[in-house]
Amino acid sequence: MNSQDFDFVAQLLRRRAGIVLTGDKMYLLESRLAPLARKEGLPSIDDLIQVVRARRDERLITQVVDVMTTNETFFFRDKTPFDHFKEAIMPALAPARRGQRIRIWNAACSTGQEPYSLAMMLDQSPLLAGGVPVEIVATDISDRCLERARQGLFTQFEVQRGLPIQMLMHYFTQQDDHWRISEKIRSMVTFKKLNLMDPSFTLGKFDIVFCRNVLIYFDAPTKADVLNRIASCMNPGGFLMLGAAESVIGITQAFENSQDRRGLYKLSQKTAKVA
Ligand SMILES: C[S@@+](CC[C@H](N)C(=O)[O-])C[C@H]1O[C@@H](n2cnc3c(N)ncnc32)[C@H](O)[C@@H]1O
């Protein structure tokens, strides 16, 4: 691939998904685009890029962006965020609800392990929500991931990563060489396509946002923009959970650090008043 083609795809990705692709990622581009070229019946990546450039075919552009997303995820990833959920977030929110439902948004949910982890936790500890209904909305830009997430079908490798064996036995049934999540847990999560680059989000207001391991792909102004738009669709007293390598510090004042809990932020009171 020549450098002009690389720049073309890098710009496309940045514009469409906010993802920054640095010059050292040529290998990544090639390894991800080669299977797509084959699937489209094109002899090489160069031909694929030529077709994208010439035809501006929306379907193909969407697929190029989709295959370039990194979808690494696993059940109960990093553990600590789920401890925060159980020990700090739900105990702070649930008593104040007086019957009103709690809404959770899992932004950038990949293939579903993250929202299903939350759903299993809630199912295991009904007292966590203090008797109020909880809604989980999980979104991603990738149609490929969303399709897999909605199926709730996981490989042996995937269920071996982070999922306690008791939960595997309780919530999954084996289907050939895959494991299917129970209908009860599956139905607790609604999956929707959403691009974090969209100028506004139309999913209503949320009390909890898990947005982990996606901001790392964006540049600083995009991170600020996304975080401010997330803040604008949160209820006062809302919580934001970021990934281990992500922070709001120096990026936005819409959230306040939660002192002793890494990765956990509260919607700042000033932001809550403006919203
Ligand atoms: C590394 S995964 C993280 C999954 C999960 N949150 C976790 O921490 O395990 C990043 C996800 O972000 C999604 N993503 C990337 N750019 C996005 C965008 N602009 N809008 C929405 N999702 C995006 C990718 O499709 C991918 O599934």
C-alpha cells in the first residue's frame, strides 16, 4: 500500500469514527483490509481502496470503518469497575430513586461481554437496585459486533476470559462448540448502533455510563467533545466509568474525579445544573 492510500484510509477513519491511525499502523491496516478485499471479491487491498475512492460506496465505507475498529473485550474486564458498580455506584443511586428506573448506557460495548457482565451482576444481587427497574442500553459503531452481541453466543475462548465458572454454569448453555447466554440476561440488554462522533445522542438521559477503552483511540479534542456530549445526556448525580488508561483530567470539567475509586467519575454539579 502506498502512503497516499494509507493517508486516505486514515482520514476516512478519523472523520467517520474519530479513530486516529498513526503512520506505524500500516501493518494493522493491511491485516484488517485484506480479508475485506477477499470478501468483496477484489484481488488486493489496493483494488479495495481504489473502489472506495472511486465509488464512494457507503456500504463499503461502513465496512472499512467497521473492520478497522479494535473490538478487544472480555467478561468483567479489569474487575475494579464492576467493584465500583457494586460498592459505590448502585448504593449511591438506588436509594434515591423512589421507584424510578435507573438507566445504564454502555457506550462502545463491542461484542456484548461488558453489558452482559453488568446484567449478570444485577441478576445475582437483586438488592443492588433496591427494587427499582434497571435498563441497560449498549451501543457500538460496529454492525459486526452488534450482531454478535445480540446473538449472545460466545466461543470457549471468550467464556474462559474473566467469567467465573459458576456464572458460566448458571447463565449459559452449551451449543456445539459455543456457549449461549440465557434469554433472561440477553433480554436485560438493548443493543443499538451509535457512533460517538454523532453530533448529538438521542437515547434519552442516563444515570450511569460505562464508556471504557474507546477514548484511547481518539485525539484530545475528540475525547473532550465526546465526554461533553456524554455529560449532556446524564441525569444529575450520574456516574461515568472510564477504562484503566483513560481519564477526564485536563480534558473536560464536566466530570469530577471520584477520590478513591480509579476510573470512576461523577457528573459535576455545574454541568448537571446547565443540562
Ligand atoms: C476495545 S473495544 C472496548 C469494548 C469494551 N468497552 C471493553 O472495554 O471491553 C472498543 C470499541 O469501541 C468501538 N468504537 C470505536 N470507535 C467508535 C465510535 N466512534 N463510536 C462508537 N463506538 C466506537 C469499537 O467498535 C469497539 O467495539
